[in-house]
Amino acid sequence: MKSNLLMMVLFSAASFGQQTSNAPYLDPDLSPEQRAADLVSRMTLEEKVLQMQSSPAPEIPRLGVPAYYWGGEALHGVVEGRATVFPQAIGLAATWDTALMHRVADAISTEARAKYNHLLCSPCSPQRGSASALSPATVSPVYGLTFFSPNINIFRDPRWGRGQETYGEDPYLTSRMGVAFVTGMQGNDPRYLKVVSTPKHYAVHSGPELERHVFDARVSEYDKVNTYLLAFRAAVIEGKAQSIMCVYNAVDGVPGCANADLLENRLRIEWGFRGYVVSDCGAVDDIHRNHKYTQTLAGAAAAAVRAGTDLTCGTEYETLVEEVKSGNLSEAAINRAVERLYTARFGLGMFDPPERVPFSTIPISANDSAEHRQLARNAEREAIVLLKNQGGFLPLSESVRKIAVIGPSADDPVALLGNYHGISSKQVTPLEGIERQFSQAEVRYALGATYTATTPALVPRTALMAPDGGHGVQAEYFDNPDLEGDPKLSRREPRVYFDWQMEEPAVVAAIGRAEHSVRWTGTLKPVGDGRLSFYCAQWIRQTRYARTSISRRNGTGFRYRFFPASTGPVVGRTRLRVAGGIPATRARWQHATLLDSSSRRAARRG
């Protein structure tokens, strides 16, 4: 895959047969629309249909077309490996600052280009031990330049579990933030797009989360236009968004991704949209499976294309070849969709010499940079809304001598990330920030309750003791997958928590490779009755607590054991073996009072 993607920058006549060496689509002086039409005219029907599926669209070697994955995410930072993590969208909306939103989006798109450029330039990557080197696990072909962001749905129903992705309940504020995000992402170059921004989910996608694949949104025309479509209209007309994502749900009885009124009449005819439409992942299948709008999946795929859904986030369009051959769908409709997709790729400069594309020189050092971390810090400060400051209690005086910090999110780096997130190389929890700010004070921390019955917290440092007597665990990092030899890095850490994608400089310098192993050693003192669990995105080779072995091989999984408070301190050792992929592991705690009876029984058996 990587060698295929290199063709994007090593583009020359030598890469192609004589038949295409002078083809119009290779001419960077022609418009993206002209080049797209010429390229698509050279594809077979089968090739065109496969280009209409996002994961990924396969290469076409004879035309010099590399494989491409369309489905990037960048809600509040690039969602792939190390990146600056900005405040969640709902927090950015709380700043009421569109100029700040624009700067954040510009920084996100800069990091997207930095990752993309680094992938294409993989032979010139920094050497082992360099803190700026992306690991093999995080340099991945999924670094593209098309992003399913922002979410500009209106958040008025608390049963919708995705409200944190939005800019809140106000249509006007959402429209202003949406335009600022789209323009910041796509840039202002007169010829080339910096990235493609895809506002989602179009439209009226704000109902109960569990019903999103089946519900039919029926609202008045006034409410539809002035509440649910206002931000999309602004993103298209003012922001010039080059892509839109259609929804799972139906609108006025017609599934969103087969809804010609939404996708053709309003979006293209009324608003003048010129880009491509992508389905939410699996939404084309919903047209048939859940909405029962068509009798077959093939009929659903054809209905989506006829309505204007150019790209599916899924594999449903595999059925389109037979639909065309049987006369149920015209090949002209296929051509129209693929031309829209390639207009975007040509607009991004993917087929042009790098020296012509102004964003091709953005270096990997721009990713998770000090400048962007400061911008994230400023955005976080502006996002804080203080409802009342009675008697000028805040900010705390430097003379404060005792501070109590209580709650699961106070010392949980995972809680800093939100959803659809990358991961920064430097995470500072609220507790750590308070301790640094008030270094002379006595700061006491308590976990309090964990989050919910299904969402545990990380095992707190106060429940762990390292062999040297301090809070936390002893961590040892080895530069091989089998814990062989002496550790290359040994230190006390506050918790069992590791994610290779952070690319923490000290760890990168010590082991500098995808294959490695980590051993954590410490003593657990149960925080009341509860369940200890281990999340593993690779392989927990061996975990021993009170002579109970917990192991997991080949893939993501959980292993847990119930500990009554009466157990007392338990010595444990956790080992993580990594022989490829993107490893991560966490030790987590759940209070017994938040477990239902079946969960408690299962935990006790574990």
C-alpha cells in the first residue's frame, strides 16, 4: 500500500504506459473537473464502481491511480496516531469565538498535511531515537486528506449520545462555527484544497442514538429550514464545503442517503453544491435493511446513487455493476459520481508535482507542535464557562495549604481525549496540573465514584504502590517483544496506562520500534469492593494478581477479577508483549455498587 501511495509524489510519464503518458488528466494546468472527466472515461465499469467505496478505493495501476482511504476524522484533531488534541466541539462552541475556531481548524489541517507528507516521504523518515519520528505502527496508509468533520447537527435531545461532537442547540452559533471550521480546514489557496471538510450528518440527525438507523424525522418546513438545515446551507454557500455526509435516518419518509429532495433539490440546485456526497457508514444498507425503502440491497445502492450519494462508507456499491448491466441504473450516473470524487482528489493536488502544491512542504515537526499545544491550551481556557464565582473564590490563592481533588476524571488521561480523537505526546490531568500549580500545598486525591455501570475509571494512583514505596507502579520497557535482557527504560509511573501512539520521546528514544514489551510491577490496595479489569489492544502476555492468571492473545479484549476490600494489598505484575500493530493497555477499576447483579457474579467468577 505504501509503495502505491508513493506514486502520488513520484508522478511522471515513466510511471505509465505510452497510451496515457500525454493524457489530459495528467496535465496540472487543466481544471480538476476536466481532468476528472478524462480519467473516469478511461476506467472500466468495474473500476469505477470500486472507486465509489471508501475503505479503501483500490489502486488502478494501469492508470497510475493509487489506493485511497476516504474516511478520515478530525472532529477536534486528526484521528490517527499522535496529534494535537483540541477541546471537544461542544467546548469549542462555548468559546463563542469563530476566529479561534478557524485557527484550530487551520492547525488540524496543517497536522493532516504533515502526516500525509510524511507518509509519502517515508524513506526520508527520521532515524530511530528521534522524538519526531513516527513509529511504523502509526505511519499508516489511512492518512488521507478527506475528513468526516465537522458535526453540525443540532443538539436538543439529551437522549442523543453524540451531543459532545456538536456545537450545541443553537442553529446560528452552529452555522458560524461550522463555516469557521470548514474554511480553516480547506484553506484559502485559489487552486488547491488543503484538505476536504465533510459537514455531517445531513440532515435532522439529532434523535435518540439507539434509533438512529430506523427513525423517520418529520418536522415542519419552517423548522427544517431554520433549525436543521441552516448550518449546512452556510457550510456549503459560505464555507464552500467540498463534501457532505448523508444520514442514517429518514426525513419525511425517505432515507437520507436516497433523499433526492435533500441531496439534489436543496443541496445542489438551491445551494449550488459542487462537491461529493458520502454516506454515513452503513447508511446505504439501512435504506433496505432498516427503512425497508427498497426490496433489495442492490436496489438501495441504486437509489442512493440516483439521489446523489456518490461514495459509500461501506461495501454496498459492489452491487452496482449488475444494476447497470440489468438496466436499473445508468452508467452516466456512475460516471457523474466518480467524476465528483476525482475532482476532489485533483483539487487536493494528489496527482501533481509536489512543488506545485503549496501544502506539500509542511513537515512532520508541525504535528503536535509546541505552537499547536499552546493553541489547544488557549482554546481550553476560553471554553471554560464559570457560572458563578461567589466572593471571588477563584482563582485559588497561592497561600492555600490543603486541596482535595475528587472524581474519576481528575486523574484519567483517557478522559482528556473525548471521542474521535488522536493522542498527544504530553497529557496533563487536572490533578497533575493542580499539583504543579500548588507545589507547596498538600493535595489529596480520591477516586470517588467511577463513571457509570459500563464505564470504569483507570485504577487510581492512590490504590497502587510501586516497589520503591511511592504511589503508582514500576514500569520497565524492553526493546524486544519477550522481556529479554535489561530494560532500556525503567521508571515509576502513576498508573498502568500505555498507548504507543503517544510516541512519548523518552519511550521512543529507549525502544524506538514497533516490537517491544513492557512490564508493570506494583501492589494493589482495593478501593472498596470492586472489579479490576485490563483493556488490551494487543496482547497482555501474563497478568498475575493473587495467583490468578489473566491472559489475552490476538486482538482487543478485556480480562477482569473481582476484589473485595477485605482482600487487602495484592502484589501484581502485568506484562505487555507487542509484535506489531498499535498496542495499548490500561488497568481499570469499577466499584461493586455500580455493577448489576449479573456483572457482579461474572466478575467474581473471573
